Amino acid sequence: MTHNQEIGPKFHPELTPPLEELEAQERRLVFRQFTFDDAWALGTLLVELARESQAPVAIDIHRAGQQLFHAALPGSSPDNDAWIARKRRVVERYGSASYLVGARFRAKGSTFEESSRLDPDEYAAHGGSFPITVEGVGVIGAVTVSGLPQLQDHRFVVAALEQYLGLDRD
């Protein structure tokens, strides 16, 4: 795959998947537990997938306020780290994927920036941060990617979680 090719299925960049599809992803992508070793293994998988596709991304995994994994690949920049922090804060505040949060605002005819009343320098409801949910516990952290268009960032994380958890794609 070349640098300019998309990761995952072909799609129109502005076409938001249905809310039901995004919500179903969150119900499916649940861990039995999430340890330091899980963070390392998931982060390493994300790096391998990004290298295979030459994706210019930064990758971050946080649990309970602690950074457990971080990697920056060629083509990424410090701006990606700022985007990671902003998208991760949305997951921490809303308990849902950053892309899903933005999609919910758009479905109501508004935008996150217009209606959330949150500082856009601190929060970004753009794709790429996905909640780490543990069965019987709830959301304990987030896995975040930044560097691709937002829907591609979201799909990249979802595909890696599906692979890591051994689930078939929708």
C-alpha cells in the first residue's frame, strides 16, 4: 500500500456512518481486562499496521490518566500529539468514541464546537480516539490515533481493536 492509499474500505470522506453502526462498534469492542501488557501489545499492533500502510500517524494509549503507550511514526508531527490530547479528552468526558460524539452533534443539526460549550483548544470531537471499555467496569481509558483524515483515524483504531480482540469486521 502506498502512502497516498486509504487504510480500510473505500468511502466518501464526508459520509458519516450511521450512529447505530458507531454505537455497535463500542458495544462489540470490549476487553475482559486491560493491563500494561495489553497496552503494549495493542500499541505495537497499531504501529505494525501503520508501518505496513506507511501511515504518518502518532499513536497513544491512556488508562486512568496514565500514558501507557506512545509512538510517533515518520510523517507525524507535534500537532498530532495535540490532536491526540484533544480527542482523548472527549472520550474521557463523554465515555464514547470522539468520532461518535461529533456525529451525535451533527445528527442534531449542530456541531460539537457550536453546542458543547467546551474549549476547542482542549476538546476535539474528531475521529481517532476510541474508549477502552472493560467488561463489568466501563470506560477506563482511550486508544487514540492522529495523522489521517478523521474517519480514517477512527476506522484505523476500530480495525486494530477488532484484530486485537479477535473479532470479525462488521
